[in-house]
Amino acid sequence: MTTVPTIGVLALQGDVREHVRALEAAGARTLTVRRPEELERVDGLVLPGGESTTMWRLARSFDLLDPLRKRIEAGMPAYGSCAGMIMLADRIRDGAAGQETCGGIDMTVRRNAFGRQVDSFEARVPLTGMGDTPYHAVFIRAPWVESVGEAVEVLGRAESGPNAGRIVAVRQGRLMATSFHPELTGDFRVHHYFADLVRRTTEEE
Ligand code: GLN
């Protein structure tokens, strides 16, 4: 039996519509999530790119931060892109004063890391488990992953561009994150990979 999972897109701020489109192209049903009741209805969640400090403040004022943390702890699959990667990091560097995250991935992420040299750029990133062709990745004031714990699998490192070799895609169990924006390029391999992960999780449970 194939199930069609419902994947939420956190819609407080950021490039929500592009993720909705990419997930639907990957065969998922989608729901935009702004309230705790909506969060309860999804099988997995995408945290989009945008501005992590704004996302954090809005998540606090919409009473979503604790429900997000609880669902992540309870095993909900989640994928964070760029600002969303920051939201899923257990530790951040160069955050705003008091900036909080949902956490879940045992990694330290440096905010605006690439942005110090160059605001946006493109680079090739070979991605484990997502085909033989390197991904053409778009980075916009992106974070990089400075260090990861043992449970974290590195899915990709930048192969070209400024700071080649930096970790830009990771997975820890049902959680994954990329520094780049796969919703912008029309190559939806990352969304397919995540939709499969959500589908398998819903079939297991
Ligand atoms: N620099 C942003 C932040 O700190 C992330 C940029 C992005 O998501 N494109 O959240």
C-alpha cells in the first residue's frame, strides 16, 4: 500500500510557497502550518528558508516553539533549509542575542557564515542517496555546519565555490537539513528524499 503523507510547511515567514510546490511535485500532500492544531495534523514538516531570528520570534509569539520541539522529540520527520537548518540545530554561532532554536540535530551551525564573504552563490554538492549527479545548490546568506555529533550523517559538502569542503547537508535519523535552497532550482531530489522518509515513517507507525 502506498500512503500519501501530509507534509506541513512552517508558514510563519520565508519561502513557503516554493516548498509547497516542490513537495507537491514530489507527490506529497501539503498543509501550511501556523498554529499548533495544524502542526498536529501533519506527518512531517519543512522549515523553510527566510530569517531564523524572525522565525524564532514568530514561533514564540504564535505559541509554536514548544509544540515544535515536542513533535520533533517524539519523532516527527522534519527538514530545514537555510534558516530552517538553523532552527533544527542544537547549537548556533553568531545568532541574535537570546536566539533560540527548536533543535533536534546534534550540530553547531554558524549563521550567515558564507555571507561574510559573499551574500549568495551557487556550488555543486554531491548528495549521498540522491543520485549520481551533483546537486546544483543555491546559497543565500547561508549558514554552514561547523561541527556534528556522532549520530549525524553528513549528506553533502560543497564541492566548489567559496569555502569548498564545508558541510552543507546533514541527516540525523528522521531529521535533515541543508544550507542551500533546493526549492528554487526545479531539481526536487531533496524534496523527494524527504517525502520518501516521511512516507516510510508513516508506514512504520
Ligand atoms: N541568514 C538567514 C538567517 O539567519 C538565513 C538565510 C536564508 O534562509 N536564506 O536565518
